[in-house]
Amino acid sequence: MRRVALFLLAVAAVSAQSVQYDESRKIWLLSTRVSSYAMGISPDGELQHLYWGGPLWRIADVPAARTKEDISSFDPHEMLENEEYAGWGGKRFYETALKITRADGDRDLVLRYQSYKIDGDRLSITLKDIKDDIEAVLEYRAFADAGIISRRAVIRNNSKQAITLESAQSATWYLPPGDGYRLTYLSGRWAAETQVNREPIHEGTKVLESRLGHTGHNFNPWFAVDQGEANEEHGSVWFSALAWSGNWRISVEQTPYKQVRVTGGFNTFDFAYPLKPGEQLETPAFYGGYAAHGFGEASRLLHGLELSDIEPHGSAARPRPVLYNSWEATEFKVDEAGQTALAQKAAKLGVELFVMDDGWFGKRNTDHAGLGDWVVNPQKFPNGLAGLIKTVNALGMDFGLWVEPEMVNPDSDLYRAHPDWVMNFPGRPRSELRNQLVLNMAREDVKEYIFDVLDKLVTTYKFRYFKWDMNRIFAEPGWPEVSAREQRELWVKYVWNYYEIMDRLRKKHPELEIESCSGGGGRVDLGVLRYVDEVWPSDNTEAFDRLKIQEGFSEAYAAKFMSAWVTDVPNMNGRSTPLRYRFLVAMQGALGIGSNLNKFSEADTMLATQMVTLYKRIRETVQFGSLYRLLSPRTSDTTANEYVSKDGKEAVVFAFRHSQQYDTNPPAIYLQGLDPRSVYQLEKWDGTMLEKVSGAYLMENGFEVSLRGDFDSTAVLLHRE
């Protein structure tokens, strides 16, 4: 016990110094409370990766970097070494982090160590080409409390000739040498996002990517790797998430030399970013961590970072309010009387934020016209929006508004005035999706127009919330106003300008909140989470489907960000589930209601009011607490998730059953994250007090819930005495 205590004291001492440097052996060690990461300089000047795993307290234990021997003329030592950030040059034929072409056609790039700087929990290491003044400045940050390390690169052209970046990655992560690794990642499509995949890593390269202009529905820029034995509670898991809302690429490579490496950053598809002398490009942040206790701990570590260091307000963020959105009730047929009637009904349920969706502007009666004309429709709102907003506020609710500012209908005043503002190749088709085209937000005039439109709306009406939508992917990404050499900057500049608009809006209007929506989960990543308060994970609000979508979402993202609605049935798939089931599914995130309240029965209204009241009691635990995925909808007909509050005094367990067969009972639910020495008062969702049980018994023996028939559900609250 004394040795353990001394080790813990040593780790605690090191955590106060999150970046260490051994001058004699040229080794850096970054440490958090649960992990460490090390790299060093080899005798020939390479920056090599040395360690990524559990916490180390003694930098002297880390072996120095070394130059290996060639195996053969087909296997040079460069192919065996783990370069921290390799340029494409010399004898390197794997997925390098940086590839360039100089104006004179020279494409060789060999990076060597130049200098370093430590500033608190931040480390920067400068690498430079062996001949030209071309630098890659690697920036690291150790989030000691969160247990996460971030990495990115700044590429600087200090040479006398222009260069073009053909690949600019944020980082390469190396797993400890060995084989038998598994890859976990999220895939899907519209209305079926964030499906969990788990498969062996074999020799070769697996690519996860988006070429769509935004984060994308098909893959999410998050991954986890384990050695084939990890589960929710046990086993080593290495994980990472890329903070970028445009084209991204993550390649997972196992070499013939039994090394697994993962490289991620800007997608190389159609990528060419010119840098004149004196210019630079910053890559997105790539966050990574190590968990010794399974996929559950990996998720909780990443959630903690999101809530403390990525969310715009950080630890000062308010709990997400209960939201009502009018889309499913009215679609495009919005007017002041109809919205007022819905607002009155929503307020009686306890809703705190009323959001009017599409149809309020321009000639927007269908999705064929009006997009881009962000002026209030005078036929629908002859007195503007001020009267409706005043009514909503008087009912005790904030007001929110749907916008899709990046898009334009050809049938709009904006397009007729500025047909050149959309992405296009002159003389080529302008492909429409959902009857709309994409404005080229990489252009400064388009960026300023979008900012001015949104700023004017908030300034004029002083409302609280934008639901920012994006309902199509890119096509014909041409930018004829700039040189051919610069046109492919569009992919990157578009996203930086998107971030800039939101950043400026938030700074000018500190109370403004923004939701990221892209036809569902098409824009969900750690980049956009720096600027928004919640995201829309899927247009599929069917409650049973949502269990899997929300499970996958939770692998990478905290519940606070997950907008989750209760909507009418039958829903997608023609399925009908009970209202209580729908509420309890949605209450595992940021609760919203999208049902047509005009069709609610008295019983529906009573139950909805009861569930909203319950949610307000538990939402701090759900949104800011620790999530434990107890039973998965992928492997059981019963789904169970547990949330434990930050102070450990409260917990809530949600349980759902798809269908009962042969009069069997659901499995016992074994809780986690409780204090084994404390006693907990159990309370059913309807307020019925149940037994008092110790944390030890609930975790070791579990407890049983009654789930009968099809689509039954329950929630149990735990109060620590």
C-alpha cells in the first residue's frame, strides 16, 4: 500500500508539470492524470514518437529515440521508424503528414528538429526542411484534468519561392508495437447517423473521410483502437477526434512491420493549398486520449474535455433549456396566429425556448423558393416578428429562429442579384439538391453578407437562439473569381469563414445561442462545438431508431450537445411507440418537443407536462454528469444508460425494452459510478419511492426493472443519503 501511495503522490506531482523535457536525451513527456505521451530526437535529427499510454511520472524511464538499421534495399529504416510528423521525401512511402510541391517542381521534403518552446501546459516543436526554410511547427497541449492531449501543425513557408501543400495533416498517432488491434468508428447516412462499427485492423490502410464539404453523415471524425479485448468497463482504449467541419480524412494503417499508425487532418481529395513566401496554414486540432478502463471511460474523458474546454461557455454553460420547434406542426405554413397558439400550448408544458422553423421569410411557401432572402414575409407577419416574440417572452419562453444562411434557391432575389456568389465552374451545370445551391462562403463578400444578415436579425429582434441548418452537400466547388492556383483553397477557407461568422456573432451578442444542424448529423465534430451550444444528431426522431443513433453519438459527444426531440407517431418506419417511451429516449440529451401540440389529447398534455417537470429535475445530471452505457441496443433487446451527477449525489437510469418474448424478464441492470459505501433512495419516474439500497449492492448485484410487452420504458432516480 505504501508503494501505491508513493506512486500516486509522484503522479500527482508530475500532473502539476504537464510538460517535461530531458535536455541530455532530448525527450519530451506530456502528462495528464490518466495518460502520458512522449517523443524524442534521434541521432540524425528525426522527431520520433516514443510512448502513448498510461501515466508515467519518471521521464528517465522513456528510452531515447534511435535510428534503426535498414532491413533491405526495399525496407529502409525510415519505413520502420515512428516519425512524429513526417514530410514526404527521402525514403518514405507511407502516409506522411506533409506533402508539398515547390514552384520549381521539387517535391522532396525531409523535416528535422530545429527548436522547442514550453509554455505551461503547451509545447511547440519546430521542424524544418533539411535545405529550404519550410517549417512545420507542431503544437501540443496537455489537458491534465481532462486526460486529453491536443495536437496540430502550423505550416510556414519562409522560403523565397511559392509552394503548394498537397497534404497537410494535423498529426500521426502511433499505437504501441504489436498486432491484434481493433478499430471502432462511426458510420451511417442521412437518418441513420453514428452507427457503431468495430472490426479488426489488418495490414493495409482503412480510410475514414468526408469529401462533401462538411463533416458528413457517412463517417464522423472520431475513432477508438483497442487490442481486441476491451469492453465498456475493461481494457486499454486509445481514441481521438478531429476538430474540423469540412473535408477531413483519417487513415488507419497497419504496416508489414507490425506498427499501427493513424494520420488525420485535411482531406487530400481535391486539396491544393498554395503558400506564398511568408504565408502559413494552420491545421485543425486533433484531440487524443488513453483510457485504461474501456470504451466507457474513453467517452467520459472526451465528454469532460468538451464540457470544460471546448463548449463556448466552458464550465459556466447553462443547462440546455427544454425546447419546442414548430416544424412538424406547421411546416411552411407559419403565421403569427398559428405560432402564437403553439407557443401558448408549449408554455403550459413547461417549455423554455420556442423556435419557429422554416417558412417565415421571403417567398418561402415551399422549399423551391425564397432561400437567401432573409426578410420577414409580410403576408405571414404583416407587423414583423416583434409581436410574436413579445408574446413568446411574455409566456416565459425565449425565442429562436431557423435559418439556412449558406444556401440559396435559384428562385430568390439574392440569386437573381448575385448568381456569381454560388460555387460554380463557368459554363458547367449548377447542380441543385433540395432545389438549392451553395453560396461560396470562402468569398469575403459572401461571408460579410451572411454575417450582416444574421447580425441584423438578432439586433432587430433581440431573440436568443439560431437553429443554423445546412441541407445539402457541395457540388461544382469552383471559384472563378480567383486564379486557378488558388481555387482549391475554397475547401478550407469556407470552413474558417463559417467559424468566424459564428465567433463574431457570439462576441457581439453574448446571450445568443446556436444549434448546428445539417439535415441531421451532417455537421457534428469538435470544431463546430467551439461555436455552438448543441447539435442536431439526426432528422430521424423515431424513438427506437434513436437509441442506436444516440448510443453512437455518445461514444464521442456529451449528452449536453445532443438535441433530442419527442415527435408524433407513426414516425419513420411507420412505427408507433408510446409517448412515455418517446420522452424517456429524448430525455437522455437536450430535451426538445417537435410534436404538433394542436393534436395532443388531454392525457398527452398531462403526461408531457409531467415528463418536462421530471426532466428539469434531472437535466444537470444528464447534461453534465458521467455517462455509463449499461446495456446496448446493438446486443440486447433491453437498453440501459446511467448518468451520475458531477458531485455523485444523484443518478438516473433509463431503461427501454424493444419486445418481450416468452414472458421473460429483462436482464438485471448492474450500475456503475456509485459510492459503494453509500445508501441510495430509489425513486421511480412517476415519483413513487422504492427501496433504499447500497451502492455496493446496486453495482455488484444489480437491480431489476419491470418492462413488459413491446416498447416499454422506465426511469429510476437515485438519491445518495
